[in-house]
Amino acid sequence: MVYDKRTSVLIIKTLPNNAESITEFIQKTDRKLNMGNHSKNTDNEMPTNPDDKTDDENTD
């Protein structure tokens, strides 16, 4: 079980026994996780306060 704090989703994974099925399972799971808002949020991650970066540059 994996709890993703960013999306507040509990993910329960059961892996099959052979390696090919595990690879397929991971690919399918990745596709499901990358659907909808999840992928948009990870692609657009920004600092919580953009002003912090500017302040750091000014103190140099």
C-alpha cells in the first residue's frame, strides 16, 4: 500500500508473479496515475513562494 500525500489517494498494489506482468502492471498503473489533474499538477510544480527566489538572488 502506498499513500500519496500530494493527491490524498490510497493506492493498493498487488503485483503478479512473473516479470513481464509486473512490467505491464507498472505501465498500466503509471498511465492511470498520469491521467487527469495528477499529471497537470506534477508538470506545473512551482515554488510555494516565488518571492523567496528573488530575495535570494538580491542577497548575493
